Amino acid sequence: MTATTAQGTINPAEGRSTLASFPRLMAMEWTKLRTVRSTTWSLAIMLVVSIGMTALLTSLTVSGWDKADASQRADTIADPTGTIMAPRSSSDSSRSSSSASWSSPPSTRPG
């Protein structure tokens, strides 16, 4: 069974349509990117946030470099992303006393 439309032929047995091809799809997407105003703003904001986060994380790493011991420096050099994204363990000596409140307090039962 073949259906005919004003723009092309759809054959369900073939699973293809002449209505949309990859070059036409790319042309439609390019038109959308050029004409929708929010696309430009979204790309600009994403660029600013990406550069800002990179600058922030780099400055934090540089500021703590002199305080880090040799093993922490080696870990940062070997895997910088893992060092930044890894959660801190409770035995980490670089945690401040204010961040020690992350652990849950011991439960007390009335006796």
C-alpha cells in the first residue's frame, strides 16, 4: 500500500519517505537556529557560564596548590576532573570544621 501526498510518496513497506531527507532536515534546523532569537541568547549564556565555571575551578585549584601534599598534587595532575567532581571522604584532612556537620548526629534513645 502506498500513500501519495502533495509533497511525496510514503511507502510503509520500505520504511522511507521522500518527505524528509537528511539535507532537508539540516536546512530546516539551520533556518530554525538562525531565526529563533532565544537560540542566540541561550548559546551566549552557556558560553559565559562555561568560561566562568572553568575560571572558578581553576582558581580554586591554583589557590590550594601550595597547601596540598605531594599525593594530592599527583592525584590532581593524573585526574583533574575526578579530583574536582569526587565527593570528599570523612577522613579527608582538608575539610574544615564547619563542613564536618555533614555527618548525621548519633541517634539517642530515651532510656
